[in-house]
Amino acid sequence: MKGCKVQCLLLALVIAGPGCRALTRAPDGIQVTAPEESAVRTRLPDALTGVWYPDDTEGVTSCRRYRAVSGSREGHDEAVMALVGSLVMTPDLIHVFAEYGEGDFHVVERVEPEGRGAWRVVARHGLDAMPDEQAGEDRAVSRLSLHGGKLSWESPARVGSPSSAYFRCDAVRPDVHPATTDEKTAEDMS
């Protein structure tokens, strides 16, 4: 009879298949559900956040300028100019920085892993301004991949701009790019 229970258990496991969520019993008898590895995220992974510059001589020079900026109000124009050409990435925003803070704004709504070091990102897209929260048609799907410290970004919102490699220069500094802090973003969007 003992062998039949084992065979029945194995048969049940085979039938259940890998797509089912595993249930286990904790020592105190509470039923626990195993975490889903494919859970959809609504924020970019920490490894992607920061200020990224094109991986070329000009990008290296711009990165040095960004690191040297004081962030004080007197140096605000200098700070803004140091960000031109960069990707400023926070957990919920990708800002393709153009002159004086304009550029493409991608407000992250959904992040799906596509394998090791690769993600599919669905975001509301705004050109030269934060996107309208109510507009459902201004969504863009892009792909980010991070390999060997180099970031690659492919986005249909950047028509005519082929994907290129970026390197992470530094963390996003709220004194230099305040629109990326949670409080400021919430104010701008209300």
C-alpha cells in the first residue's frame, strides 16, 4: 500500500506540471504559496537605474561634467547641459535628456524579464513633456538589456535612432535632476 501512495503522488506531480504554483506547509501548519518567478514588475530593476551616457568619447566627457556639477541653483544650467545626451533612469522613468530638460519621457508601467539581463518595458511616452496620464494611445514598448556593464536600449519611440551602448556614469542626483524624485514626478503629473 505504501508503494501505491508514492506512485500516486508522483503521478499527481507529473499531471500538475511545472506551470502550477507549489503549495507547501510551514512547520506551524500555515499554507504558504511559492513565489512566482515570472511576476510582472511595474518598476525598473535597480541595476538599470542611474545616469547612462553613450559609450564613446563624448559620453565619457559628459559623464565627467555631470560628476563635477555642484547641483546648486547657480550651477543649474551647467547641470542641465551636463545631462544632455544621457538616459536618466529611475525605477519609474526613463528620460532621454535633450536640451534644457526636454526629450523623451517614458513613464514605466510594466517591466517583463526576457531572460538574463534583458527586459521588455511598456511605458507611457511623452515628447518634450511628461505624458498625459489619461492618454492610452501614447504607449511605447522598448527593450533593455544589460551585459558586461553596457546598456542597450531599443525603442520604437526613437525612430531613426539605432540602439547603441551606454555606460552607467553615476546615480541620479535629485539636486541636479529633481523631476525624477517621486515627490516631484507626482507634482508634475498632477
